[in-house]
Amino acid sequence: MSKIKVAIVGVGGRGSWLVETVAKRSDVEITAVCDRYIRRAAYIVQQCQLTGTRVFDDIGPLLAAVECDAVMVTTTDAHHAEVVVPALKAGKFVFCEKPLETTARKCKAIIAADHQAGGKTFVGFNLRYAPVYARVKQIIDSGALGDLLTIQADEFYDGGRTYFRRWNRSRAEGGGLWITKASHDFDLLYWFAGAKPLEVQAMAAKTYYVPKAEAAMQCRHCRLEATCPDRAPREAPALVQIREESGGEPHDLCLYNAPSDTFDHGIATVAFERSILATYTCNVVAGFSDRRIRVAGTKGTIEGCLSGTTLTLYKRDPSACIQVPVDVDLGISHGGADADVQESFFRFVRGEAEPKCRPADAITPVCLGLAATLSGDTHRAVSMARYRL
Ligand SMILES: NC(=O)c1ccc[n+]([C@@H]2O[C@H](COP(=O)([O-])OP(=O)(O)OC[C@H]3O[C@@H](n4cnc5c(N)ncnc54)[C@H](O)[C@@H]3O)[C@@H](O)[C@H]2O)c1
């Protein structure tokens, strides 16, 4: 079988990892790498010793000049549609990183282009491919839990330390944490509930990453640098250094003083059809990273965490507690998900598998994030009817 030809667009943290892993595959050829910072594209092509791979700083000229079957999009959240839509119009298969986009309007533009293209988009909600969550979904679908009543999801993430000095801190670039971070978990709530969301109520606050008068705007100029637990390393990794040298933000922005318009801890509740009620807790100040899930129905409850290798199933009649082993390689990132999501995309391109998440599914977690943002801002419950899903 001939190799699948791909172009990879957006090679920062996630995209450079993608180039490195795809470059090792014998069934795929990377024909082009593209980034607005073209030096990033050139650097990663050289690092991976890709010969014959062309570099670009814009998707338009790339599509005009390079042969490819698929475009993999790992640009920042508010810059997915500007790459996905032209790629679909050019007839390519598309892998789009989560979240689909940051506004309902741009999500709908992707859905329309995907429809016109005959359904060629695979959305990278990789947690659907994490063995723990895939097993929870199987158990729900088997009927073992009965009718669902409540879903609880928690995320504790040590990543505030990077988010508040990166684009993730800005609603304009990432939609705020209810989208750039929570869309993963809103997607899980929606997938597990198997029902339409009706209403969202959320509270969020920022109490840790708030301005400190005694700190400077960059660590290198800060008199607290030596003792600050959140200081940036003096040396930036190569790709970050390229961004800095190309006029992007400095790598050592102060986590406290860099302007941000999102939160560092929040709780959202979602009411779904069939009276399924869900909560999600997001805390990015925590000194550790893990996700926990508990889904309860009329016949049983399943619970577990992303870092675990077993789930616990509590049965109601007759009462029993069963350990459910999960076959997972925790050495693979995102709870074992990332290898499977990539393999599944290439199987989709070959016509051998269906995506677990398409654009028409992926707009819902974005709109849940928009509703949580609005609810947090206005201190009111927000009806999902406003998004016309
Ligand atoms: N699924 C996951 O678990 C997971 C994990 C990390 C990141 N992500 C997602 O991956 C995406 C990238 O995140 P990141 O942390 O790597 O960001 P990043 O800022 O490190 O890299 C993004 C790159 O995209 C480039 N870019 C932006 N718009 C562009 C355009 N129109 N054309 C060409 N290049 C463009 C930027 O110059 C930058 O180099 C985001 O959508 C993020 O939410 C997903």
C-alpha cells in the first residue's frame, strides 16, 4: 500500500511532538511542515532529518504547491478554522486538534466545510481513546449502570505554571480555560451522558495567578527569581527561543503579572436531557496532574482515574464491588491515548475506521465552555438553547 502523504501545520509544543512521532512511521510521509514562525518549521524538519519535506508559513501556498492526502492541524485553538477550512476545500482529510475552535461561529464554519467535503475531519479529542475512558464508555453502553443519574469529573493539573505565561491564559487565543482545558472534560461528560446538554451553571475564580507588585514582568529581571517556585528556566527550549527571537512573547513572562482573563480554579454543573446531572472541577494550581471520573446510574457506579490501571464498579442489586482491569500503557501520554488517536486517524484516511469524534460532535464541548464562561461572568445559569446545536 502506498504511503499516506501528510502536511503538519502549527509546530509548537504539540505539533513538534506530532512531527517527531509521525516521522517514525513507515506508512506515512510528511511532505510539508508549516508554521507562522517558519524557522520553527525548518528547525523541526532538520531535527527529524526529514529529506524532501518542504516548509511553509501559510496553508494557502502549501496547498497550492504540495501533494498531500491529509493535513494535521496543531495550531493554537483560535487558529484552527483558518487552516481546517481551506484544507477541506482542497479535498484533504483533516486531523484537527481539540478544541474544534473557540467560537460557535467558527465551529459552524468547520462543520459546513466538513459537510461539503463529505465528512473528512477527525477531531483529536484524544481522551475518548484513553483506555480508562473507553472502558467507562463501554460499561455505560452495556447497560451495567442502568439509567444514568450523575457524572462527576475532576481535573487537577500542574500546568498553571505554563498556562499563565502562554497563550492559554487569554480568551482571545484559547477561549479561556473553560474551552482550552475543559473542552476535553466537557466532551467526556457529553459522550458519557449520550444526551443533549440543556443548561450550564459555573463558578470560577483566579486567586493564585494574580498580580504581585514586588515581582517584575519577566523572571530574568525579577528580584524574587531565586526563591520563586514558579520561575521559568533561564534557558528556553529551542522552539520557544525561536518564537522569542521572531518577535513572539518572551519565555519567562511572570505567571502573576502577565495579563490574563481566565481563571485558575472553577466548578461547572451541566444538566443534560433525561435528568442526567454532571459536575466538573478544574484546578490548575495543583502540584500534580490527574483526572478522576465517577459515573452513577440506577444499577451501579463506575469510578477511576486517568493515571490508574483499574476501575471500580459498585453494583446495586445485589450489592457488589468489582475491580475492572484496564489494559493501558501509562508510558504513552494522556493516559495511553496518544498512540491510538494517531493510528486511528491514519486508519480513517485509509477508509478502515470511523472517527470517535467528528466536528458535529465537537461543537458541543466548545459551546459548553462558552456557556460556562458566560455563567461565570454573569453569575447566572445559561441555557444551551442560545447555541442552536
Ligand atoms: N489533545 C491534547 O491532549 C493536546 C495537548 C496539547 C495541546 N493540544 C492542542 O494543540 C494545539 C497546539 O497547542 P500548543 O501547545 O502546541 O501551542 P503552541 O503555541 O506551542 O504551538 C502552536 C503553533 O501554531 C502556530 N500557528 C498558529 N496559527 C497558525 C497558522 N494559521 N498557520 C501556521 N501556524 C500557525 C504558532 O506559530 C505555533 O508555533 C492547541 O489547539 C492545543 O489545545 C492538545
